[in-house]
Amino acid sequence: MSLEALETIAQAEEKARQIRETAETKAKSAVRAAEEEAALAAAAAEEKAAIEIRELTRAADEKAREAAGALASNTRNREAAMTAHAERMMDQVVDKIVERIVTG
């Protein structure tokens, strides 16, 4: 082989090595950029999830307070109705006892 052919081969090998190095550098850079972007996306998703959880918790608490208030109101109404009924029944019982004593 001639000296020129060996030099051409050496130059081609050097050029191939440089191309390979450049490609590796670009690939590593692209991987780093993708990893950074993924980390930012994950952080954003976590923050969004935390906000949604806080909102859902707030809504659930509000709904629970409303339900508890409605239940308490319903219970007070039933208590009042039962008290009124008991008082009417007591009046009827007293009337019957008085009637029996009087007619006795």
C-alpha cells in the first residue's frame, strides 16, 4: 500500500472518530436535557396533584360540614316533634287519670 493510501485511511479513521465523539456528546447532552425536562415535568405534576388533593379535601370537608348541619337540623326537628307528641300524649293521659278519679 502506498503512503498516500495509508494517510487517506488514517484521515478517514480520524474523521470517523471525531464524528463518533460528536455524536456521543450530542447524545449525552440530549439525554441530560430529557432527564432535566422529565424532572421538571414530574415536579409540576406533583405540585398539580398536591393542589388537586387540597381542593378535593376542602370540598369534601365543606360537604361533610353541610351534611352534619343538615343532620343536626333534622335531629332537632325530630326531637321537637317527638317532644310535642309526648306532651300531647301526657295531656291525654292526665285527662284520663283525672276522668277516672272523678268518675271513679
